[in-house]
Amino acid sequence: MKVVLLGGTSGMGRSIARILAERGDSTFLLGIPQTDLDASAADLTARSPKHEATGTALCDLEKPDTFAPALDAAEAALGGLDAVIVTAALFATQDQLEADIELTRRLVTVNYANTVVFCEHARKRLLAKGGGKLVVFSSVAGERGRKPVAIYGSSKAGITRYLEAMDHKFHAEGLRVLTVKPGFVKTGMTAGVKPPPFAGEPDQVAREVVAAMDAGKTVLYTPGMWALVMLVIRWLPRFVMRKIGF
Ligand SMILES: NC(=O)c1ccc[n+]([C@@H]2O[C@H](COP(=O)([O-])OP(=O)(O)OC[C@H]3O[C@@H](n4cnc5c(N)ncnc54)[C@H](OP(=O)(O)O)[C@@H]3O)[C@@H](O)[C@H]2O)c1
């Protein structure tokens, strides 16, 4: 596959990029800053069975004018596009967001509005060639309105609904949309937050994401235990959600 990754320089995105490079897929990294892109590209090139060079292009989710040129550069370098994977996003605690409205504006813009805009650029390019895979990281935080992740969760709820609708609207034209809903995973994003009982590791999540992508799944809860947790949470009455701290 010819795969573009936005966010492949760290955390779960880096683990996914490594699996793809190691099995011989062609990879291209989008993100910021250039130094991180260069280091990750060298790592992927070394892991590729034929030492195929991984290309890079700057793409800042806070700057929508970088999206089209970055995807154009990726498509030209790869000679096409089979899959676009988006793991990049911002996270901040509810306390940080409530104390800083500018941070709230940035987070909801990056995680929802600008991610939708990026996906629209990607979707058009995939459909122009008859289809392909669009894999985007949402979160279990978007399943219900929850006190500890009220604002971050709302940005993920928005992206979840957008992706569901993209699947409904463009499946017949060949677009395969996978919405990834991780539970708590130990990455740089969650450093400093106390891990809950079912905390996952990035490599474990990456294996599950690649398997789901290959199988053409539409939604993945990962690690799998979170599917059960969210089954319960989805059905809790509102007055219970108001009382509990979850
Ligand atoms: N970790 C969890 O428990 C968890 C749970 C549920 C969902 N998720 C979601 O899973 C995805 C991957 O998260 P992760 O845990 O692997 O965290 P991560 O390692 O921090 O990955 C996030 C990536 O987003 C990039 N990024 C941030 N702002 C950007 C911008 N303006 N432009 C381009 N790239 C930007 C970061 O780049 P820099 O390193 O340069 O900042 C980083 O590479 C995210 O969508 C996250 O919301 C995570």
C-alpha cells in the first residue's frame, strides 16, 4: 500500500508507521516539526525491507493552507495514494481547558474543524483514484458527554460523527473509513495522567489498527476491553452520568 500518515512521528502513529514500513508498504510522513519528520523518516527507511526511502512534508493542523500542498507532495512521491491515516491531535485536561479559553479554541479547531478539512482534502484525492482507506483516530472520550473530558471529548464526538457520515455517503464509491476509538493508551499525550486499569500500549493498539484497516472494518475500539466499557457507558441514564465522576 501507498500510505500517508499525519502524526506518524510519535505515539500510536509511529507504531503504525513502523508496522507498515516493516511489512513493505510505502510510507510518507506529514506533520511538524521538520526535525521530527526527518528522524522518523530515517527510522522507517531503515525498517523497510528494501530500505525504501520515506518522504516527508510539513503539515500543521493549525494551518489549513499546508494541507493540500502536503498531500500533493505525498501523492507525487508515492505515485498514488491507497490510505491516509490521521493520528495527530491535541489533548489537554478539562482543568487546563476551563482555565484557558484560547487553548480550548485551538484544541477544538485542530481536533474537529481542521481535521475535517484535512480529511476532505484526503477524501477527494482517494475518490479521484477510485477509492481507498481513510483511517482517523477519534476517542472513547467522544461517546458520551463526560465531566473529565467535556471539551476534548466534544471535539472527538464531532469527528466520530463526520467519519460515520463519510462511510455512509462514500462507501459505494470505494471509500473505506475506519474510525479508531482508543481508550487510555500510554503515550506522550497521556504522560503525567494516572493510567486506569485497562491502559494500553501503542504497539498493541497499532497491531489492532492495521488488522482492522486490512479487514475493512468501520469502527475499532482499542484495546478491545474498551468496547465493553463503552457498551455500558453508552446506556447509562443521564441522571447517573451527572452523579458519577467518569
Ligand atoms: N493516548 C491516549 O490515551 C488516547 C486515547 C484516545 C484517543 N487518542 C487519540 O489518539 C491519537 C494519537 O494520540 P497519541 O496518544 O499517539 O499521542 P501523540 O504521540 O501525542 O500523537 C499526537 C500527534 O499529533 C501531533 N500534532 C499535534 N499538534 C499538531 C499540529 N498542529 N499539526 C500536526 N501534528 C500535530 C503531535 O506532534 P508533536 O509531537 O510535534 O506535538 C503528535 O505527533 C490522537 O488523535 C488522540 O487524540 C489518544
